[in-house]
Amino acid sequence: MKRACSTLLAMMMAWSVAACGTLQRPEGPLRLADGALIPAQDPRIRTNDAVRLEAFTEEVGQRLAQKHDLSILALSGGGANGAYGAGVLVGWTERGDRPVFDIVTGVSTGALAAPFAFAGSEWDPQLGHAYTDGGASSLLSWRSLAFFLYPSLYSASALRTLVDENVTPDLLAAIAREHAKGRRLLVATTNLDNEETVIWDMGLLASQNDENSRALFKEVLVASASIPGVFPPVLIAGLQPDQTVVMEMHADGGVNTPFLAIPEPLALWTRPQDEPGGGALYVVVNGQVGRNEGVTPGRLTAILMRSYDSMSKASLRAHLATTAAFARRNGMSLSLSAIPDNVEASSLEFDQKTMTALFELGRRQGRSAEAWTRLDRPEPSPGFLPAKALPAEEVPEPLRPHEADRPEKQN
């Protein structure tokens, strides 16, 4: 699996140098979007919009004051590894104590799973089907290669088909019903034009229930899952402060944040002393957290892969540490579920066999207490999490590393 990822990364580097495909955009300032429609109610919460953020914070605070057992679920990015998180949710339902989450957030592949998690456990069969029926296997097929047409290796056609098939009118109606109860479904994208994270209130979109809002709902999911270099970014019409409409370039929400537990400007927020604390925050990381030791081969692809792996894990641990500090200050519990460190997991292995194995692994973890590690307690520090490993005989066969792919260990 790592060999496949290394080859793909090398291809991406080579083709990015060639700079083949492009998205047609004007040079200079963003232009007005001719005829572009926007929803009647703007579903965006921009991280630089102090008014919207304050209103959102007040809403959550009021809900926490009314309901001390407020629960938040944050689903991370991770490509094909999203099958693990889907399995955790299904197994959690089977265990019998999965909460009805007050807030569900998703980034990248987590954005694709979040609507099902928000709609409720009765949507578990559809969630499992989305990750294990083999539909994702065409995402990186040779038929999707489009590096001469787009600034990416693959077109988004297969990704759009996957979203179209799974985001049904019934699902949107279920999301709208839950939104009306005061629950919130949030998805993050990265606006590449101003380098900010944009939070989308997807329940508000589903509630508007017109052709434009339904189309935008799907566009946001595609954008959040569009890994830069692998899939092209998405141009979405956006309303500016001066009420003009321009086309913004949105891509994978994981560019800026590995998961969305709290908006970045609120990371240092502390509840007033006269307000009650409480609530539970659950973070599902569709990847691994621990450090993997080994001798890095001297090949370019190995160096690039190892560097990216180290960089992304360091960013993830930093976000976990910040979130853990937030939880402790505000009297919340914080639980983490991640893929065990000795499982051979690749975010770009979309074949049905591997994704089904990851789903079943997550499902088994979700049925037991082994799925969760508490991070809101002083020890262990989330920056130095001990690696969680499964006994070798419990790792499903497709997820065991081949001997040739094992890093060379130092004596």
C-alpha cells in the first residue's frame, strides 16, 4: 500500500512541475459571478466573521446551559481511511450507548460521513454501504485520469457520482428535521483565495429545500473531499461583505485543519465562571496518531512520503493538544478514536477489499471500550500518545504490511 502511495506521490510531483491542466480563472481580483445563485440564507460561518462566530458561540453556550450532557462528534479527513470512522459509528450503535450528537462536524472524508452520523443511527446501513459497496474504487481509476484537463491527477466525476448517489432527498429531509430540533451539522472547506477555513451550516442548507441549496449541499461535500493535487478544487459562488457575488476556490477542509472540533478563533475561549461546564467531545481520526520509527530509504518518494507523514501527524497532535486544553478549561470530556498504529492504512487505497477490512476493524473497535482514549485528563499528554497496537493476529489480512513494505528497523 505504501508503495502505491509513493508512486502516486511521485506522479503528482512530476505532473505538478509540468503544470498541465488548469481551472479557468481571471488573473487579479476575484470577478463577479455572472448569474451565480446563492442561497436565501447564507450557510457560511467564516473564521474572520466575528459576528457570526459570536452568535454561534452564544448558541452553543445556551444549549450547554440547558443541556449539560451536550455531545459533539468531529470526523477527521483521511481519504479511504474514512471507512474506519464509519465502522466505529456502526459498532458504537451496536454497543448500544451511542449518543444523539448535538453537533456533528466533518472534514474531507469526514464530511462525507457526517450527514449520515447527524441523521441518526437508523442511517447506519447507508453509511456502511457508502464505504464498502465498492463505489469508491473508481475514484482513482485510470478512467478518471485528467491531469491534462485539470490542475489535479484525477477528475472529480467519480467523486461527484459518489456524492450524488448517497445524498438522497430522504437524507436531506432527515437532516432538515434534525436541524429544526436545534442540532447542527457543520462541514469545513478551505477557501484557497484567502487561506481561511469556511464552516458550512449544512442543516441550514438542507432546510431551504430548493434546487440551488440542494446543489450547493453536494458541492460543499465535493469541495471538502477534494484532496489538492488528487482532485481539482471547486469554484463556489460566495457573497462578499459589499454584497457582490464572486467565485471562490474551495478545496479539502483538511488543508487548514485535520478535524473541526472548535473554530480556530475560539480555541482560547473559556466559558464564564457563572456558566456550567460539561458535555462530551468525541474525535474520530481516520488515520494514525503515533510516531512510527524506522530507517527511511534514500529514495525521493520515500523521503517525500515520510516527510508528509511526519508533518501531518505533528499537525494532528497539535490540534489534539489544543482541543484537549479547551475541553479541560470548559469542563468537557474529550475522547479520541484512531486507527491502531500497527495497521497498514493508506488514505489512497480505495479498493473495496481494503476499505471493507478497515470498516470491519472500526466496527469491532466501536463495539468495545478499546475504540476510545480519554485526552481531557492530565496524563497521558495528547502530544505524546502511546501507540495503540492490535495483536498481530487481530489485524485483518489486507491491513497487514507486506515484508517488502516494512520499514527497516535499527538494531
